[in-house]
Amino acid sequence: MGEAGRDRTGCENLQRALSGCHQRFRPGATRDAACRHLNRALAECLVSFVCPEESEAVRTLCGSGGTRLKRSQCQQAQLSLSVCISSHQPD
């Protein structure tokens, strides 16, 4: 993940933990259940690294229910995050 052992994203420990989880369990439902929390945590870490402002906006605005305005702001934040992620994917 990092260059010459350096972790540029801050996600290296999660990546190692997920890799270890995948080595401990055979593919299938048991592995999916056992490693789900690590998979999600690594995904959130990487998204936060690539799109920090957009990711924080989603966490802030979509964390709980609220007014119609807040729900609208949450949807806009989710769209902005989606666009940011898409802009970092190869064509």
C-alpha cells in the first residue's frame, strides 16, 4: 500500500488486518461475516483519504435524521462524494 514501507494513507494496519482475516477464513458466508467490519473500515479509511472534505460532509450531514433541509444537504453531500470517488477511478 505505501512506498518502501511508508503508509501514505493511514490505512495500512486495516489492510493488513483484512488480509489476515481473509487468510484465516475460507471464501464464503463465514468469511464475509467475520471480515465485514474490517472491509468496511478499510473502505471508509481509503475514501476519507481520497475525498476528505466530501467524506466528512457525508458523516456530518447524514449521521442522523433531521429536517427536510438537512436531508437535502445529506443527499447533496452523498452526490459530491460519489463524484469525487468517480473522478479518482481509471477510465
